[in-house]
Amino acid sequence: MKDFLACLPNVFVVHDDYQIVINLKEPGICRLRIGNRDVYEPGYGVYRTERKVHKFTFPQKILDTACSYTVFFRGVTERKAYFSVTDEQEEAETFAFHPITKEDDIRAVYIADVHGNYSPNNYPAAERAVAAFGEVDFYIVNGDIGEIETEQMLVEINAFIGRISRGEKPVIIGRGNHDTRGRLAEQLPDHIATDGEKTYFNFTLGPIGGLVLDCGEDKLDNNVEYGGVNCFEPYRAAEARDLTRMKMPDAKYTMAISHVAFMTNTAMHGVFDIMPATYEIFGRALNRMNPDFFIAGHSHRFEFYPADYAGSKIPHRYPVIVGSRLDKDGYACTGLVLRDSSVTFTHLLSDGSQLDTFGIPRRGH
């Protein structure tokens, strides 16, 4: 990795675009080249030279065709109204990229609840668990990676994802409740995939279509824990309205991703059982879209609820998997294999072993 980079890049997925996020060690001019095309960050005609994080959005087909991208950086000695001074040499580094080109036996790892900024040892533990699944085609990183008090903590989140994906594989990312906590949590959207100001969206990736939801915090805004800095209640209400109009992409495989499994009693009880009418709207929208499965984290233990499970708070026509675990035995996550007839889930442990495997049939099989 070249010295101008603070960590490896990440290639995130939103709609049918990629968003490449670059973290620099120092502010300066940053741009991309993909094939013979230069890609620029939105800046209204002005390079954003006063920031160290940059996000580039472009259609997936551009990178899927080129299979590599180059990051360029030029330092700015002094930016002024007349005759700005920049470094004479522009630095560059090229990264390979591996798009999903197959229709069957597609492998992924679901990662949530790392809480790496709470305990830095959790990052290497999660990386070992991910490695236990071997070669994969894409990654799902779904919240509670860590609270965000400092700029370095923001970089550490992107660095963790970069160590897993090497900037070479697509990453689907969603936000968890702990990612909304801390002095600089409001800056997290600059470092992850977003649809404008929204951290929820649908997506396509090869033969896969899906939906990323964002439940925000897990208690009401007036909870004393938050000190009055949250306004998630109107955010969820707006998301519910959007979900009534949103469509699941027409794809061979479909999934819904949410940090919180809002339809379960495990996630929604006591002080955490919030906005039931709003979450019922979430549930009706997902039932209409009817994904192959719904996968979540948050509860820090593995759970499985079959389609039409009678014990759920909100009816769901699809199976629900809680795919991350964090307890006294350490960190664990879940590997997925998408096949024509079924989806297989394997629980992965931080000692490099695999705990168990189970499958669910796909609709029509």
C-alpha cells in the first residue's frame, strides 16, 4: 500500500453503482481512473482538498469491465485564491477488482457486532473468523463495527473492512446502532455507502438483489443514554414511507439486510420495543418484496426463525437469520453460499474453525 493511503480502499455497493471510499493520510487532490475513464468525486467543479476521506460513485459496469482501478493523489502545499501550490509529483496505486461473474455457488461472509473501537482485539478476531470461510465473492458488513469518538476511529472502521476485502471485492454495508454513537458518528456516512443522505437503499450485485435497512438506535430518542443528540424517530418514519414505494430488484437471489431483526422478540423487548406501528410498516413492505431471506445481527447470538414463525412480533414470509455472535467465547460470524436450490449458512469462529452449517431451500425448490 502506497504511503499516501491511510488504509486500503473499499468498494461499496448501492443501487447498481459502486462507491469507492478512499482514506488519505493527509488532505490533497484525490481522483480515480477506471480503464480509460477518469472518475471524480462530486465537488461542484472544485477538488475537495481540505478533507482526508473521499467517495467516488459510478455505475458498476464500468469497474466490472475494467477489473481494476487506480487511485491518484497529489499533495497541496498551499491552496489560495491565486496561484495555489501543489506537489510536483502525482502518486498512484492500482488495485485489482473481482466482480461477481457466476450465477451459482456464490460465497459471502456476513459480519456484524465487531465492536472494534470498544475492544481493538475484536478486529483481528473478526478477521480470523472471516478467513475461516476461505475465498469469497463479496462481503456483508452490517453494523456495530464501533463507536466513533475520533477521526482515527473512523479510519479504523474502513481499515478493518479493507483488510478483509483488500479493496478487491464488493462490500455491502449497513449501519448499526453503535455506529451512531460518539462525537464524530455524524461523519460515518462519508465513510460508507449512502444513497444521498440515506443509509438505507436497495442494490443489485451480479445475480443478487437486495435491500439494506437502517433502524438507527435501539431506544427512543428521549432515552437518557443519548443526551438529546438523536432524531431517529422521524428518520425511521421517513424510511417507512420510502419502503412502501421501494421495490426489490428483479434478481435470481434476493435478500434483506438490517442490523436489527425488528420482527423478533429477542431484539424488541422492554425499553427496546419501540415504534411498533412504524416497524409494522417495515414488515409489510418486506413481506410484499418477499426476499429469499433476511439477515441481521445486534443480539450477539446466533438465531434462526423460519418463514411464518408464529412466535415473531411481526409476521414475516421469509426466514430470518441472526448471523453474528459476541460473548465470553469470542467473536463469530456467518458464511453464506447462494445456490440454485438453497442458501447455506455456516457459523465461523475466531479460532479459525467452523461451528455448524444449515441450509434453507429457495422459493420454488
